[in-house]
Amino acid sequence: MTKILFIIPLVLMATAAPAQQGHDACARDVSRFCRAQMQEGDQIILACLKQNRARLSKACQQMLASHGQ
């Protein structure tokens, strides 16, 4: 039982890491190019990032491409 209680937080942290990396990769681009849309939701921000794709950092471009965007 103790092992299960120890493993659950590790699994949760491991599954959250890729999402955090994606956020980190595009955070500066979002604040630079999509500041006006920041309160409108993820889909609006994603659309903004796609509209500004040529101006995005390489890390953000790679993150979008790796997620099929």
C-alpha cells in the first residue's frame, strides 16, 4: 500500500511534465504576440500562435509541430 501511495504522485508529475514544457516553450511568444487574447481561452491563443507562426521562437514552433498544430 505504501508503494502505491508513493508511485501515484510520481506518475502524476511525469504526465504533467510535457504539458509544462509546452507552456514554457511558448509562454514568451504568447505574451509577445497574443497578449490581447490571453484571457480568451486556449483555443483562441492557439489560433493566435498559428497566425504568428513565422515569428515564433524555434522552441514554440517545434512544440506546436510535435502536437500536430
